[in-house]
Amino acid sequence: MATFMNRSMIQSAVTMGQLQKKLDLVGNNLSNSETTGYKSRNADFSSLLYQQIDNQSHSEAEVGRLTPEGIRVGSGAKLGHTNLDLTQGSLKNTGRELDVALLEDHHMFGLRVTTEQGQEIHYTRAGNFYLNPIDDGQLLLTDADGHPVIGADGENIILEDNFQAINIDPNGRILVTRNQNQVVEGTLDVSEAVRPRMLESVGANRFRIPDNVEEDGIMGDVLSGDVKMQSQTLETSNVDVARQMTEMLMAQRAYQFNAKSISTGDQMMGLVSQLRS
């Protein structure tokens, strides 16, 4: 009896730890419900190993039994994986020329980010871009954190200063007006997340391909004719607040249930100890 209760308490304790991870995930989604281009993550659980215990030694006692023989004692549940939801959020007009929203699901902008390990390629749906001055009167197109935006040629997008107007067309071309003449001085690079579940979140609404993972098949190139975006517009978060609140309540109830299971197991073990004494 005591051994069974120990198993029950261990199962509940393991599951509570995994439920806490889901609550953290839901909390992160809710806190980013107003973040430009944020994509929510959903958690999927899977069962851990279980043990089949067949301790009925008298076949006569099984006569007329309707339930399966023995009992199954599990080890709890774990957070199997998290799914990245790359469906489009609602669009909000800003009137700002360097704000642009992708109109196709799974399409992402590329950023060149300098880390302690060197330069990495990160991906994002946030299209609020800025022009930052660099040497010799040139301007570098960056994201809100100052990371260079990658162009279709794989290089940073650098523009010469002293232009009258700038805008981004539906195919991602950056059109600059100089001396009443409009010319294309860059094109935004757009990639498709073929296997979004494999992408690793690095914070600040950015994703990367994890280390020691084959890059082929995770991100794919998008032909220029298939790129669709809307300028002077930003994509809002795709977090469904009502759904996230429901998920939070369900996770809290499950957490409370497992906590009660530990408390009940402890009380029963106390009763067993009193009977033995």
C-alpha cells in the first residue's frame, strides 16, 4: 500500500512540474498579446512510461471480473513539444512608410544578429523597421532592436541618405525617390518556415534554427512573385486571449488536482503508519 502511494505521489509531483511549464507558456503568450508580429505557442503533453502490475495470485478470484487484470501505474505526464502558431494576426494601419506586414502564413523576415558565438540568422514576423545612420552618410535598415534586415541578395540593406521619400511595395521592394525619380534600392528577403516546430525561440520575438540540427527542410526560399506584403501596416499578435485564459484555468485545475493527490497520499500513508504502530 505504501509503495503504491509513493508511486502515486511521484506521478503527481512529476506532472505538476510539467504543468508549471505550460502555465509559464500561457503566461508568456498573454504578456505578448499586444506585441507586434508575436506568434503564440501551444503545448502538447504525452504520457511517460507506465508499469503493469499483475498481483492477483488466485485465479478463482477472477471469476466474473469485467475489468482488465491488474493495474497500470504511470509515471506522470511530460510536456511533449510546443507548437509555434504562424497563422496571421490582424492587420493595423500605421501610416508609417517603414512598417510592413507579411500577408502569407509561415513567411518570415530575415535578420542578421551578432551573438557571443558570432553572427546568426534570426527570423521574425515583426515588420516595424528603422533606418540607422552608419559611415559616409549611409543608412542601414534594421529592426526595432538595431539588427540589420537581410536583403534578397543575402546582404544588409544600405541606402544612401538625402532622399525625398521611401516606401515598400507589395513584393518587398524598397522604392526610394531622389530628384523626383523613383528607383529600387533594395528588396526584403522573405523565407518560409517549412517546419516551424523545429525553430527555437531566442526572445525579442525572434527565432533561429537550433545548433546541431540539419538546416535543410526547416526554412525555405520564397520566390519574388510569391511574396505578398502590405506597407504602412503592422501585423498584431495572433494570441487568442479567451483561449489562453481557458488553457490557464484548465492547467490550474489539473495542478490543483495533482496537489490534492499528493496531500491525500500523505494522509493515507500516515494512517498506515498509525495502524502498524
